[in-house]
Amino acid sequence: MRHSLYNVALAKATLAPAAARTATATGTAVDRMTDEGGFRSALVVVNVGTVTDGTHTVVVQDSDDGSSWAAVADEFLQGAEPAITSANDERVFEVGYVGHRRYLRAVVNVTGAPVTGGLYDAVILLGWPRRMPPARA
């Protein structure tokens, strides 16, 4: 098997691309046990387009059961959860997850009563499955 990310990683959407967001949004759950092998690593990737107003703070949440969610403690994150404004838009933010809970999702809290908001989405990149390569749909 060739060494490549394709053989050790799988991308799952949590915050789908949408029209400009002006309100808080909760991403869909991503199961780290996808593909029956379990993934030992995760990276939350936030792809930001234009943000015109408001502050859009991304929070990574985890859960053991997919229904009781909590913000991930800083000790289980690599990097900082971004607070996105017009001053730092048009870029990609990455936050690593080193915790052990099964489910992950991204939540964005929007403050400042934006009128036009911002364009962004979030993907959770699962890495290092116990069984390689991961199955793809």
C-alpha cells in the first residue's frame, strides 16, 4: 500500500456549506467508529469564505452516546477554536482532537446580531483507523 492520506484518513461533513450564516448552528454528529474499525485521530477543518459581520465562534463538542454533548476541554484540543470575524476570514482553520469519546461535531455560536453573516463550513477529518484503508462510499 502506498503511503498517502487517502489510505489513513476519511473526511466527514459536520457543518454543511450553506447560505451565509447569521445565527448559531449545530453540526451533524460524526461517529469515530465509522467503518467498524474506529479512528484514533481527528482534525476539525473549518473552511471560511467571506464574513461581513458578527463573530462566529466555532466550538468542538464530543459525546459518548451521540445525544449528551459537551464542549471539549482544552486539554483534548490541539490549536485554538477560532472566533471568525471579517478581520480573519478567507482562510482555513484546523483544530486537532486527542480525546477518546466516540462522537464529534462542530457548533458555531454567532454573536453581534449580524445582518449578512458569513460563509463557512466544517469537516471532521478522521485519521489512523484500526483497519486500513478506510472503506469509502
